[in-house]
Amino acid sequence: MTLGHLKNSIESTSDQFSWKIITIILGIFAILMLGIIWLFSVYIKPLENIPQIESLRQQGIQFDIGSCTVGEESKPCVRVMKKQCGYGKNGDFCVIDPK
């Protein structure tokens, strides 16, 4: 009688343990997926401007491009010559500092 009770106890413990492992694995997987989605939204979004950048490069315009953090958002940035700003209709254009 004691042996049967011990067997049932081991089986129920084993079932509980397997459910805990499955839950932990699914939780880790969900966290990893959320992390990957966050990385894509933060780092891939600035890459949307690549066709425009390539168009400028094909025209022979070379410039130094990087990624700048504005607040909590990552945005594409280019190196400009500070002393050559204020151009355009609204005065919000600067000359690009060529490589």
C-alpha cells in the first residue's frame, strides 16, 4: 500500500515538474520574441531611408551617416558643416560635410 502511494506521489510530482518546465520554456521564448520585435522596431526603422541615401550616393554625393538617439527614438543623422546652415525656404537646411 505504501509503495502504491509513493508511485502516485512520484507521478503527480513528475507531472507538475513537466508543466513547470514547459511554462518556463514558453515564457523564455515569449520574452525572446518580444526582445527581437523591440530590436527590429528600434534599429531597423531608421533603415527605411536607405533607398533615399543610395539615390544620393548614385548622384555622387558622399556623406557620413549615423544613427542618433532623440529622446528614446533612434533616427538617421548626417554630418553637416555647422557654419554653412540656414539655407532653404525655412532656413532649415545645412550643407552636408562630404567624406
